[in-house]
Amino acid sequence: MAASGCGRNVVKQTDAEPRIPANAPVTSTSVPMWLGTFERNFYGSGPWPNRPLEVIWEFETELTSGRLHKKGWGGSSWPGQPSVSGERVYFGSADGYLYCLDTRSGNPMWSFKAADSLKATPTIAGNRVIASGLDHYIYCLNANDGTLIWKYKTGFEVDSSAAVINRRVYFGGEDGFFYCLSLEDGALVYKTEWLGSMEGSFSVVAGRIYIGTEQGDLYCLEISDGSTIWKSHIGADSDSTPAVANGLVYTAAENGYVYCFKQADGELVWKFKAEGGLSRIYKERSGFWASPVVKSGRVYIGSNNGQMYCLSSDKGKVIWKHLVRGPIWATSPVVDGRVVFGDKAGWMYMLSADDGRRLWELRIGDNVNATPAILGGRIYVGAFNGKLFCLG
């Protein structure tokens, strides 16, 4: 297992190390953004080893963090998923650093220090990487060495993971506006009217953007100018990234409901209510912070009540559910018939996507509410103990 490191000891890349070209493509061997694609539907790749997974390496960040986090918090938060491209893994941390590590060893290649915690999933676009978090800025860095190319200041935090499409950077802000910037220099292309605070990320399908708000609305926007095509009222804070499949849009909210709407006009098709459960921290114990994963006619999503649910995508009926040790805020990728996720008790789990049987578990930290990135049967995931783990 590689030695751990921290931000102040990270070195820059040398010219002898492999570099990312400007036109590096998005492939099935990379997870370059939140949930892999603009549609947010690439969940990873196998094959899985024919043995229980174990820690291959771990990298330690600082535990103390910025103004909005208590002392002792660290690592990756629920909006965060590592991004992987080639032999590099990128992730933001509560200590305010964006890190680039070697996927083979966990050794640091470079780091970039922001003014506060970087919660959002980094987005890799060719030889650039986009990062954001609590300091109100969105950053564009050189993916090879971490040097700053430009930064853009919004009105509040940016937990939404950006999408880069046709040299434009799209993201939602907690200041209530959806933004489009130029990838070249960060110049503003457009900024929507106030929609409501957007803490979760969004999906882009066929030129339309789907995103939820803290005020309880699900929006469908036109990507060219940010205009509203339709809006459906959920009635509760939605941190989920909407999933779009077969003409339907799936999302969830902190009121404990999973929703399914028609993609064309936002008409409600069905909704599912989770039962109460484990958490005593939040008033709505059954709430959802995770995003729905839609695959093979099923919807997979974990709840604050500690249940992982598998629902039918057409009716929202429970196919199976599985109770774990703590609340589930992490989104649960489904790869090669297995559901992979962590819980707030610090455990990682692997379940059968077919029937929910527990196939494997491993405790890695105090709290695992970040989403894992999975490539080639390896899992990259951060925990609140300040560490990023590679399991395989």
C-alpha cells in the first residue's frame, strides 16, 4: 500500500511523465465527470476480481477544512466522486485542495489550493479540469500540472458538477442561477433568471438540461440559452441528479420520495415514499440525498433511512430493499450486476443487483457519503476520515 500524503507535500509533474492531450476523448476507460457522461449514466466497468476486494492504496488529506466545516471533517463529501482519466485520478477535498494522483500507486502528481472546501466532482475536458466548491468560484486548471487557467466568481457555493459541451462550461449554483461559460477564458455566455438554489448536479440529454432545486422544483432547460421548457413542483429540497431513460425523468428529494416524470412535459408518472429509519439528525429520516441509478428497467437508490432500494422503473414498485448500518447519501453505481456504495457508518458494500444479496463489505472510514468511481474492477472512493481509497 502506497504511503499517504497531504496537500503541502505534493510535488508538480515532471516533463518525463505522461501528459493529457488537449483533445483527449471521453471513453469507457475513463470517468471524466460526475457519473461519467453528460447524461450521467456511465456507472463504471469491470471485471470484478473473484475474491473479496481489499485496500490497494490510500491517500490521506488534511482533516481540518474551511469556514463551513467543523474541525475534524475532511475528505470527500456527498456531491463528490473522483474523476479518472488514464492513469490519473482527480478529486476535491474538504481541506480545500484539488488533488491529482497516480491511479497505480496513489502517489501525488500535483495539487491545487482553493480558498475553501472543494465538494463538487471535478470535470475533465481534454487537458483541462474544472473544479468548484464552497468559496463561490469555479476553477479551470491545466490537467497536466494543476496551474490555474481562469476562475469565475458566482454569488454563492458551487456543489454542482460541471459539464463541458462544445467548449462551453455548464453548471448550477447555490445562488439560484444556472451558468454557461466559455471554456477558453471563463467569459460568461449566459446566466439564467433565478431558478432556486441548485446544490445537486444535472443531466444533459438531447439538448435539454434537467436539474432540481432546494425550493422543490424540477426544471427542464434549453441548453442553448437556459430558457425554461417546463417546470414540475416536487415540494421539497432535491439534491439528486435527475436520471433520464426511455422518455422518463427520475429524481428524489429530502422528503423521502422518489419521483418519475414524463421527459416531454414534466407530467408526474409515479412517486415512491420510503419508510422512516436510522438517522436522528434530520427531521425527515427517510429523505434522499443520493441520485437514482436507472439500469435494465430498475431504479437503484439509497436512503437516509439506511435502506438501499431497487424499484421497477415503470411503476416505482419495490423489487427488493437491503438495510445497512448507516444512512446512505452516496449514489450507487451498478457495474456488472453489482451495486456498490458506502454508508455514513464508514462501510463499503457490494450487493447483487438482481436480488439485493450482500456479496461483500469493508469498513474504510468514519463516514462514506461520497460516490465511488469504478474502472476495471477498481473502486476509487473518498471518506470523511480525510482519505481517498483505491479498492480492488
